[in-house]
Amino acid sequence: MQEAERNRIFESWIDAHKAILFKVARVYGATHSDREDLFQEIALQVWHSVEAYRGDCAPTTWIYRVALNTALAWRRKERRHGQGRQDLEAATGLLIAPPGRDPRLDWIYERIAELDEANRSLALLMLDGLSYREMSQILGLGESNVGMRINRIKAVLAAQLAKEERDGL
Amino acid sequence: MDFDQMLETWRAQNTAPLYDMNRDALRQALQTEEARVRGEMRTERRGLWFGWIFYTGMAVWTGLWIAITITNGWPAIYTLAAGVSLGMFALGVGAWSVSRGREPERNFGNTLEEEVRRSLALVDYQLSTTRHSIIHVLGAVSLVVGTLLLSWTVNRSQEIPDSSGSGWFPVLIVGWIVLVVYSARKQMRKAKPKLELRQRRLRELLAALDAPE
């Protein structure tokens, strides 16, 4: 594949699916600089993956796979992220948070961050409205296993919502 | 906020994204990555050419030397020594090929579970010190032993006085082996805690993926 063609596909994927990259970076990055670092790493891996894409699945499924696999591998990198780095100093300006974000969104991300790494991926896919079959294709779990886990995650989130309702969110 | 409102809030990110992206910074990162990949490929190609030319050259030279010793009817010890050094070079080529090709290529289409299993297999391999060290030691030692044996054969058959003294050969070989084993072990000791931490996390993740809730 020509480099220009690869870059063209990459640009179109990023334009269409950047929200996936933002969400994965937000879910797995503890600080803003971590999220920028992870976002860049995912974007580079997506660029690398363009050549390997054969159209066997939808680009959305492909990008989720690459993004989640990269995020999990990135988190395993000896915890260099978010440790001993000053957030503002390390920021590269790759991601710019717009002002006036809905605080309820931060609450949702905080709740997802409380789940274990595998369930975090599932929560993200569930909230994005993917079917059990699609989740199964991305994570490599059986559909029934996905169903059971999703029910459990929904129950946890519902309990958190009820608690916050009582406390006045 | 109820569950439906939560979903609505979440999906609003698709129309009003969580972040704005600095395209120039991303483009710059991409260019750096492209340059890195090109540089790595260049180095890889050079290394490959150097290895093949060097080992093949030495093997051809040794083969020629064996032919000369047989044609001239020189003592069998020269032919034998040259044959052993040819075997050493072949061993070196094998060890060199194995050490270059041990990392399986990443398949971007892997599911999360497959990717975790692949990473775990890689870490398990890196932690298997014996296999890891043996390949390096074989590669380094076979090259030195092969070269020393060949130079000894050439010198003796041509009656060239051996300035270093052939008595030093075993000492040199043993010293080289000790050095290679020591540095391989030192490197391994340094990498081991990080690899073990990664192995533990991967196993935990795999267990979390495998366990039905």
C-alpha cells in the first residue's frame, strides 16, 4: 500500500471515529497527560493497522479492537504513566478539553474507572450501544459471557445512580 | 439521572466530542513515527545484509580452505579443524536467525483475549532465561570459536608463526563464554522484575476475561 493511500485512509478513519479514541483514552488514562499520551499511541497503532485491514469486519469494530488492545498494553507499561510527572508540564496540547463539559459525563467516567480493566472495556462498548455479538467479536468472549457481565455492570451502574440520586446528583 | 439519561449523556459525546484534537500535533507525531519506522527498516535491512554477507563469506572461505587442505594432502587435523569451524559458522547462522525471528508479529485484527494471550506468550518466552541465554551464547561463541579454529588451521598449515601463541586459544574461548554468559545474565536480572510484573498483570487480565461473572 502506498504511503499516501495509507495516510488518506487513516485521516478518514480518524475523522469518522475519533470519538472512540477519545473515549478509550479517557477511560484508561488517569491524568490529562496520560490521556494525550494514550490517544497518540492509539492513533499511531491505528495508522499501523491500516495496512492489515482486510475488510473482514466494520472499521468501527476494527478501531475498537486496536484502541482497546493498545490501551490495555499501554496500561501494562510498568506504570510510568501518571507517576512523577507534572500534568501541565507534560501536556502536549494534542487534546483540548472544551469548556463547559456536562459534569454528569465526568461522573460516568469516574464510575467506569472503578471497574476492573476487562469490565471497563465492556462498559464502554455497552454505553456506545454495541450488540453482544459485536462486543464478543471485539473482546473474544462468548456472547453469553458478555450478556452476564453486561447485566452485572448495569446493576452496578444502576446502584450507583440510585445512590447518587439519593445524594442529589 | 436515571439509566436512560445516563445513556443519553454518554451518546451526546458523538455530536459534541469530549475533546478537540490538535491536528498539527497529531500530524507531527505521525511524521515522527513514519521516520522512526523507516529508520528501523533501514537498520534491519543493513543488519540482515551484514549478517548474511559475513557468515556466508566465512563459510565459503572455510569451505575453500577444506578443499585446499584435501587437494594438497595436508594432515587430516587441518581438514578436521576447518570442518569444525564450518560447523561453528553454520551454528552461528542458525542462532542468529532464531534470535532475529523470535518475536511474533502483531495481528491488529486480534480480539482482546487473543492479544492478551499473545503478549503473555511473549513475556513467558522472554522470562525463560535458559532458552534466551543459550541462543545468545551459541551465536557469540560459535563465531569466535569458528574464527579461532580457522585462523589456527591457516597459520599452522602455512607455517606462519603464531604470535599470540595457540596456548591462549582455550583461555580466550573460556573468557569469551564467561563474558557472554555474564552479560546475558546481568541483562536478564535487570529485565526480570518488569517482565514478571507484566506477566502477573496479563495473567490477572486473562483470568478476568475467562472467568464467568
